Amino acid sequence: MNPGSLEREGGSGDRRTIGPPGPAQQIWILVLLGAICIGLEIGVHLFLRTAIGYTHIFYVLLVLAAIWYYQKALIVAAALVAATFLTSIIVGDFSWATLLRAAMFLVVTWIVARISEERDRAKEEIILQKKAIEEKHSALVGYLAEVALRMKNPVNLMRDNMAAIRLQLESEKPDLEAVKMELSVQITHADQIIANFRELNQAIVEERDEIPLAYRDFLTR
């Protein structure tokens, strides 16, 4: 066998799905990005006396913060705005461009935060709706299983009795009076089964509110 193929197969078998970062990792990522942004603001703007180009990196921090922490990310945006104002005042290049840049920090952060919040809220609603549907389906299946178990034995017994009556009728001299009496007994059993079935329906419907309304109306008729 080709060793290269083994290596490829082994490599494909060891693949792992990388999930989203956890809360602790998110904080460390934001702290690292925040330190980079502040370093750029001090190093480039304060010492190199230019405010062009490097501020685009700020949006990486702001977007990630807005996705993970929603409106709380505005605190991060406000901190970057304060740092930008401070260095601009020290350097002496505070202008309408500085205000526009600060406004963009806040607006972009707010928009991303709103979109992320609405997206996650819609996702949670879908999960809750799916869970509710599954619970209703499970309740209906459980109801049907319970009915089947409670009705199986009486119906089987009634079937055996009807088979015995048939054998009596197929005999040379059937006792018609006895057959009539047996049939009357089976009719009584059938009425009792129907009554038990209705009582079971009513009890289960009253106990389980998660059963859909259409099924509840049908079962209690």
C-alpha cells in the first residue's frame, strides 16, 4: 500500500471541526485587538502624525464586539472614540474628519449589534418553536401508544370470543339461544370498550394541554 495514501487517509480521519470561541476566548481576542488598536493610535497618530489607513483595523474589533456582546460593544466604540479625540487634540489635527470617523465607529457598531441581536433572537425563537412542535408530536405519539396498549387486550379477547361463536355456528346443531346470549355479551363488551375509549380520550385530553386543539376537539366528540 502506498505510504502517501495512508498519510492522506490518516490526515482526513483526524479532522476536527473548529467551533466558535468561548466567552473567555472572546474576551482575550477583544483585549488583544483593543491593545493593537490603542497601540496603533498612539504609535501612528501620536508619533507619526497621521490618521490615515490604520483606523480600518478598528472595525475588526468593533464588529466582533458587536456580534458577541450586542449593544455593550458601544462601550468599546466609545473608548476608541475617546482615544481618537485625545490623540487628535494632542497632535492638533482635530477636525470634521475626526468627528466623522468617530461617528462611523458608533454607527457601525450599533448597526452590527442590532443585526446580531435580532438574528440570535430569531434563532432562539425558531429553536423554541421547534421544541414546542416536537413536544406536541411526542404527546400525540404517546397518546396513541397509550390507547393502543389499553385497547389491545380487550379487543383480542373479544376477537377470541367471536371466533368461538363462529365455531358454534359451524357445528351440526348450533345452540342458537346460546349464540344469541354470547353475542349479547360481546355487544356489551364492545359498548364497554367504546365507553372506556371515550373516557380515556377525555382524561388524556384534559391532562395534556400540549395536544393540538384540532385533535382535542376530535377526541372529545
